Amino acid sequence: MFSRKWFAAVAVGALVVAGQALAADKKVVAVS
């Protein structure tokens, strides 16, 4: 049984990871 809180936590975590990846990618592009 998956709870909404667990699903929300996973979704937020995924968004944070994606955001950090995009930010790192932009930084790499800016440096290069």
C-alpha cells in the first residue's frame, strides 16, 4: 500500500534531483 505522503516525497525528491542535474548542466555550459 503506497501512501500519498510517500508518493509525494518521491516525486519531490525526483524533482529536486532533476533540478540539480539541470543546474549542474547549465553551470558546465556556462564554464565551457
